[in-house]
Amino acid sequence: MLRRPCRRKRGNLLLSPFSGTIFVGRLRASDPNLNISKPVIVATDLIVVDPEQPRPEAIGRAAAAIRRGEVVAIPTDALYTLVADPFNLRAVGRVFAAKGREEHRSLPILISDFLMAENLTSEIPSRFYLLARRFWPGPLAIIVPASARIPLKVTGNTGRLALRQSRAKVAGALLEHLGQPLIATSANISGQPTCRSGIAAFVILDGRIDLVLDGGTLTGTWATTVDITEPYWRVIREGAIPEKEIAECLKQS
């Protein structure tokens, strides 16, 4: 693999077989206008991946970063997403800080299958299975009561958790490699649009996160979020799946 200095001196440029480029970002000052804890300032790397056939080396590097408590941006079926280890409180804190997210807001969780979802909930309403069987894998986050396994900080001290199963190959490969759920929150500064490309995630979150897996530009939209913890379900945010489709699915509940 060839290495040469990057012209802008932000780091080194690596040429990959996919070509695939890997940009190694330099340190950058954090946003002085944020009113929350400042993010840890780090060098941000970018690896170009094929979103349909991600190379094992790229997945392995991202998985290793997550095991170290680092934050990684990946392409999903709901734009770019920040992933991290929900059981590592340092990693959880870094996600909140990187986004400038208020800590009373919960962090969604990416899961691989129903069994993983069941292990993360204190109880699963019948509505969960109706929605999951209809829309998973796909851009639907379902809010359920969290089990004691999940740190309260992940739930924003609410005791509730938004679970999602993505159809994206990169997300699936990471979940399989790690064998555990992942924090999966939008790749952006809170209040700003979610990044649609790896380059955008690198530019906006440079110095705040550790790694970007760049799968190119995505044309989808954010996930729909539905809360089924109350007697009457409600859509918290409408996205790729319209509310009327949720209502149609839950008619029988």
C-alpha cells in the first residue's frame, strides 16, 4: 500500500485496493459555542468502503476502534450513523460530546436480530413483533422499555430504548463481527442535518470522532421512530416509513 503526504497536510493519504482512499485527519479545535461538555479531540481517519461488499479489513479496523471505546461513522439505510459500544460509559459520553447532544436524550441502539432485541428490553409488547416483522430490517426505530443491562445514561435516564435493525451491509458486518448491539445515532452535530456522505461526516465531525467508513453518498432519509411503551403508540419522528403505514400495521394490536 502506497503512502504519500497529503497536500493539505491534514495527514497521510493511503491508496487502498478498492480505491479506495484512506484519509488520516489531524487535530481540530472543538466548537466553542457548544454549551455541553467538550468533545475529546482526536485524529479522525477515513476509509473508503464498498457499502455493498465492505472489505473485512475495514470492518476489522472499525470493530477494533469500537472495542477501544472509540466512535465510528458508518453508512446505513438511514443516512450516516455514529456507532459505539453502549456498554462502555466512556464511549457513551464521547458520543454525546461529539454530537453536542443533551444527555437527557436517549441514544438509539442497532441490533442484529430479535434475540438481541429481547435481551435489551425489560418487556416486549406484542406491538413490537408486529412492527419488527413488517419493517425490519429497515429504517424504523421502535422505543421499548430498557432492561437493566443497558446503562441508564444510554437511555437519557428515561429507562426507554429505541431499537433498530438496519439492512445496510456495513452495519450488519460490524454487528456480526462484534457480536453485540451498537449505539446508532445520526452522524451530525445536534440540530444540524444528518450527513449524507462519508466526506461530509469527515468534514463536520473531524476531531470529534475516530473513524469514518465512507460508503459514498446516500440518497435515503432518516428512520421513523415510534414509541410503543405507552397504552397508545405514537410516532416521535416520521421519516422513511410514513405514519399511516405504522397505523395500518398496528390496527390489529
